[in-house]
Amino acid sequence: MAAEVCLWMKALAGTGPAEEYFQEGRATIFLLPWFLEKSLRPAPDPEFQSGLVYSSVNAYYYVRLIDNLQDGQYGKDRQDVPELRLLPALGFFHAQFQSPYQRYFPSDSPFWKFFHSTWVSMAEATFKDATTPNFSAAEFTAFAARKSAGVKIPLAAVCFRYDRTDLLDRWCSFYDRLACWNQMLNDLLGWQKDMNAEISTFLLSEARRSKRSRESETGWMVRRGFAWACGLLRSWMQELQTLAPALHSSDLEAYLRYREREITNWQKTLSPDLVRLARLANLLERTPAKGARFPQVPPEKEKNGKKKSKPNGVRRRTIPQ
């Protein structure tokens, strides 16, 4: 089993090493506990943080394997490593996720109550997320926060270890909002793949709600959807930057500025291509504005004012505007 699990992990990482796979958005699971501990003491405990990282990596693989199976990705993109056969590896990932905390917290520690309630809540949200055909804004914010709530466990570990549980709610509340931002970005980056796999997301639900009657979801995405999603990301990032100072972490504030610049540059880079795609969609779909009608081509006439006869079997076409 170990060999196939390694192949699966390598397939996730693509051509780069695993450590590169856990950069950018995925790095949040490592950075937030580090930022929290650094806000409490000048130098975080490297051994403790290493244990948190090891735990979080295993938790990620545990959740990712389940997520891929729910999305039906096994046997499609990775036929050489069918993920159904890797189900027994879930036991290994879960054990390795939990074991680092056992070194720091005895069985009667209140940390474990938080651990178990958070993990169960995350499992329930994962189930509901996979069985919801269309997402409202309220459902998205609820599921996005709870589905990735496992990140709160290493945050709780820092708070309980240093007897600063008074900070836990504040950091968890901040993470709930950051989780929504990360999930929206993930859905935006993978909208074509999700659409092809018939995976429901808040972004694609909005496409179905907002597109015009003769407009495809793809057409809506390139015309208006990309800009709509980027607008949400900007708005939520401003909210995050407003909340961050209360956590007293200059590293966290710098990280948010970095992610903001990254998304702004990415949007600027893609915008010219989206304009061209929107023009192509206009040619292919000829989607009229809401309430508009397709104009009828007036019948051609002979010089004497009579209608021209149509060849047998040929219908007149209406030309969309």
C-alpha cells in the first residue's frame, strides 16, 4: 500500500516536490499556528511547530483523499492510481494526524474536547457540501468555514499549550472568514474542471442563477463571472485586513498583503485573455440582453413586390443581434 500511496501523493504534487505543493493557499494550515505562537513569544518552539506541521500534512491528505472520492475523480485523471484502493490509508493518515497532540496533551486535557467537536463538525460539513446541488451565499460561508475547520485544531493546540485559550475564539473567527476567501479562490481557479466533473460549487451555482436564458455557464464566467468572483475576493480581503490588527501579528498582516498583491496581479494578467474569450463567446452564443428579442429578417421581394419563393426544404433563418 505504501508504494501506491506515495504515487498518489506524487500525483497531487505534479512535477514539483511535495513542499512546493503546500505553498500559497495550502500554506495557511502551517502559517496560522506559527503566526499565533509568534504573537505570544519571540521565537516559536521549533519542535512543537514541526509536530503541528506533520499533523496538518496528514490531516490534509486524509481530507483530500475523501474529497477526491466524493468528487468522483478516481479513475479519471489518475487511472494509474485508483483512489478507491487507497481507502485503508485513511487509518494511517488519521493516526499520524492525531499522534503529535498526544505528546503534549494528556487524555483529560480540555484540548481533546475541542479536538473531537471540531473534527466531527468538519466531517458533517464535508458530507453536506458533497450532497448540496446548489449553494446559496449563506450555505457557502457556513460550509467553507466548517469543511476546513481542521486548521483550528493546531490553533487550539497553541492556545492550550501556552494557557491563552482567551485568544482561541478570536483566531477561529478570523479563520472562518479566511476559509471562505481561500475556498472562493480555489473554486475560481478550478471552475472549468469542476464544471466538467459536474461538481457543485457556490461559483457555479451563481453562474446557473445569473446567466441569461440563452447563455451558457461558460459564457457567463468569461463575460461576468470572473470579475464577480474577483470582486468578492477583494471585498473579503478588505474585511480580513480590517480584522487582522486585533490578532497582534505583523506576520499575518504581511501575509494578507502578499496574497492581495498576488491575486491582483493574477487578475491583471488574465483580463486580456478573458476579453478575447468573451468576444468569442459572443460570436458563438449571440446572447441578447435580457428582454431583447431576436430581430426577424424581412422577406426578400422580387422587383414587382412579390415575395421570392423559397427552395423546397429550406427554412428562413433569423439572425440574432
